[in-house]
Amino acid sequence: MKIAIIIDDLGYSLKHGIATARLPGALTLAVLPHSPNGVAVAELGHQQGKLIILHAPMSNLQKLPLDAGGLTEHMSEQEFADTLYRGLDSIPHIQGLNNHMGSHLTQLDQPMQWLMQTLARESIFFIDSRTSPESIAWETAQSHQVPSRKRDVFLDNNRNLHAIGEQFDQLLRIAKRRGNAIAIGHPYPETIQYLAEVIPSLPELGVELVPVNQLVSNPATLETSATLMPSNNSL
């Protein structure tokens, strides 16, 4: 069975970015556009064999301020496209995109249409972080034939090793049942410590850690069942 692990929110802390990039295994690194250390983290991650995707900020129901490069419902189609392209151009080695926050924007038809039109044009895959149970992002991606998947598990809503371990076990249960599963975590010291310990043991468990694009490209993997948990990630 196969699992993919995306580490979000990279690009601000160089220390945490380096620690994440140097973790063993085929992790996927989601880097925020225009972030001060995003280029350095993406370059190091690429050198370490990690897949790089854009962690695109999108408007949220809590109306929290967005990072640079944020996409909102108030933009015209041209503003939306220009902002998205500038974000994609700000980080090297981008092959995919997932949403940062986005509990509001991923529920809206027109912005998701614009997003998927661009991703289809640029051959960029999409991962729905599922920060809202009402998200239509994955369905819109499918309608535009954008390779896509939904997140199954958040690893570190609760930042302690025991809780992270429980979420990792949930990831493995889903992967065993379905053949594969996708988790999202963050560059917290606890998450980095846990992954550094568990990743080397995966082969003996019969688990293969793969870049997330290996799971979006196979039509057989398109049936998903995202596990949405209330947390500060549901933004």
C-alpha cells in the first residue's frame, strides 16, 4: 500500500524548512508563494528528491488575513489569473498546488473554475486540502480533467507525539482499506520528530511513501473519502 505525506506552510522558517527537506523519504513539500525563504526551501527540497507544490492562500470563512499571493472571491478573472501566475512563478520546481486556508473560496464555483482552467493549461495537479466539508474544488478539478485528490488525514491538529501517532495510524488504516491515502502535516518540531522516527520503518510495514503526484495520476485512485476534523486547519 502507498501513502503520500504533504508538509504545508513552508517558506517562512528557514530552520523548519531545512529540517523538513532533509527528512528521509519521498515527502511532498507545499511552499507558500512569495515567502521569504520559499525559494531556498524549494531548491533544497528538490535537491533532496522531494516533490514541490504551491501552497496557495485562499480566502477563509473566518476572514483571517491572507499571506502574499492570496486568492479571493473579490478578484476579477484577470486579477485572479495574474495573482495565481505570480505565485507559481515565485517558487521553483512547482508541479502541483494545494490550498492554504480556503474554507470560503473552495466552496465557490467561479473562482474554482478559474483556478482549474489555469492548472489544466499549465499541466499542474491539484490536492484539495479539505478545509471545508462543502468544498467543490475536487469536483471542479475533475470537470476540467485536472489530476487531483482530496486530503484524507491531518496529522498534527494536536501537536503532541501521541496524537500525531494516532493520526498516522488512521492514515495507514485508510491506505490498507483503499490501497493508498494522503496526509497533510506541518513543519512543527513534533511532526518532524515523529516522521524522522517512523519513515525508516515503513518498508517493514509494507508501506511505500510516494510523492503525491503518484496518487493523482492513476484513475484507480480517484475514489476518496476525506476525513475532515475541526481544527485551526479548517480555514
